[in-house]
Amino acid sequence: MKKLINRFGVPLSVGIIVVALIVAFLSREKPASYPVGDRSLAWYVDEETGEESVLPFAENIPPLPGASGQGTLVQVVKFASDKETTPLAFYWVKYSDAARKQAATCTGDLDELLEVLSFGQLVRSPEPGSPWITLRDPQAAKIISVPEHSPGHSRLMAFPKKR
């Protein structure tokens, strides 16, 4: 064995490394082939009209004034898998008035803002007439859980594309 290693040491080592690289390349997880969009944008929908729009995510804390001027414009959270050509709306998001008022006093620290908003986040199913519930309600887990598309094809959160 020692003679074999001395005689073929370098070619054998190179061969092992090449085989290991090929195995690693072939077994690596395939990245998502579908576009997930621009994370700085979000979808919004007017609860009264059903009209969808795209707005910058960080600048808008829903509900926002909709077509009627009332706070009916809420964020839509969509997911897609590599088997779905169009992202699907899974739930809607808005924030309580108290959370929005407290967020307005935040000093610009993103962590502080996210913490304030998390206590006042409300979610609902996109189904007509579904109730708004606080994210801390045990029923919220059913609304925000996103099932796999099919075995081995999980969904990722999707964002609008820049236009």
C-alpha cells in the first residue's frame, strides 16, 4: 500500500479531490429557479375594491388610504414555488392604530420598529369576510402557515418585480 501511495500519490490525491468536487456539485441543493422579486417592494390590496398595487415596503405601514380615502389598503403576503408561475396570496397584513402611532415615534432603529409593529400586527385570510386577528392569537398560525406545493417543492415568499 505504501509503495502504491508513493508511486501514485499526487495523481491519486488529485483524482480523489476531483471526484469529491463532482459529488459535491451534483448533490448540492438546487437553488430556486423562480424569481422572488425585489424585497424592497410589497403587494397591497384595497379591501373594498380588490384592486392590487405595489408600493415600497419600508415606507408604508398598512392600513393605508384606499380608493375611498379610508384605511382599506393592506399588505398582501404571497408565496410561490418553482412549480407555480404566479405567486399566490396567502394572507393579508395590517397593524393596529396603537402600533402605528407608536411606530411613528421610533427613533429610526429598525429593530425597535419591528418590535413595536410585531405587537400590533393583524392578519387575515384573503377570503371575503374573514376576520382580522392579532398575530399572537393561536388561530393566526393557521392563516400564516404556508403548505408545501408538493413533496420536495416548498414555497418561498415572493415579492413584486421592479417595473
